[in-house]
Amino acid sequence: MMGLLSRRYHVGAFPGKGKGTAISRQMRDPYRVLISTILSHRTKDENTNRAATNLFEVFPTPESLAGADVHEIESLIKPAGFYRMKAGNIKRVASLLVSEHEGNVPEDLDSLLKLPAVGRKTANCVLVYAFGKPAIPVDTHVHRISNRLGLVRTKNPDQTEESLSNVVPERYWVRLNELFVRFGQDVCRPISPFCYGCELAGLCDSYPLDSARGKNAD
């Protein structure tokens, strides 16, 4: 299954990775990955990218963001949803990076989870996209698709992350999120998925035709 998706997709799906964007120029910069992921909460990719591009042009480092006026941050990230709340959060995050981590983004899950507005999905995104460490960020696409396929039977993203870590070989963890996001955007969509002709039809519990199916994360 993961092998099929790996062959299908060759471009990352993380918000802001397109050509010419603020993140594409330094897309593995941990600071930019962390802040962009916080901005992406409940926000479309294109709006996340606009907000992140605006922000990093003015505040390219944790130190500059920590010292910024919150109202200026709000105006820069306005394309992102809940921009007032996010402005306060990312300023506090930047301040903690400066005061407690010497201006660096921590590379371990526990330290990341202590930062404001950082849950498991955001922390795992930082581990994967900034540091290339094996982790499974579970967003709505990953949660939906893994349950549709029958890889897991879970009710929330935390359960999905734990279950996927047990059934998906660790060598695929770094790419799982981007592969499932792309697959969820153009094939296994939330509404009216393109089931017929899907490469994973023979492995999918939700495929609408009766046939013998097996599930194998490889």
C-alpha cells in the first residue's frame, strides 16, 4: 500500500512547499516548519502559505518574532483563520524558543508538546518535515483514509497515530503524512471519493464492489 502511494507521488504536500514560497526556500528550517504548522490549523493550504510568506519576510527568526508587536503579527497572518489567537500563540512560542532553547526548535516530542498551540500532530510534523525523524502526523486526511482503507479502526487522531505505528513499517513513517494528504486531496476525497480506478481498491475495506481484499502496509 505505502509502496503504491510512494510510486504515485513524488512531491511533498506540506503547506508552503510550492515553488517560490517562503517555506520552499528553506523548507526544512525548523522554525518555519513549526510556525507554519501552527498557522495551518483550520486553514486552507493556500491561505497558510500566504500568511507564512508575509510573516517570514518580516520576522525571519525566532528572535525577531519574539520581539514583534502582536498587532503587526496579526496583520501579517490575517489570511490564516483565527489569526488573532494564532498571533499570540506564535509570539509566545518564539519567546520560549529564545528563552528556553537558545533560539532553536527542540528535536524531541516531549519538549515540542510543551510549546503553546503544539499538539501531537504539530509536533510530529516538526519531527518529520524539519528533522526527518520517523513520526506519524495525523491530520483529517490521515485519520479518514487509514480508517477507510481498514488499516485502523479508530475514533480520534491520537488512536490513529498509535494504531498506524503498529501496522505501518517505520521506514514509511516520514512520508506517510504527505502521501496520505496528496491521496486525500485528489483521490480519496472526503466527499465523492474516486473509488473506481483507485490503485488501492483491492486493498480497501470501503471499496464499493465485492471482491477478495487483503491489507498490507507494504
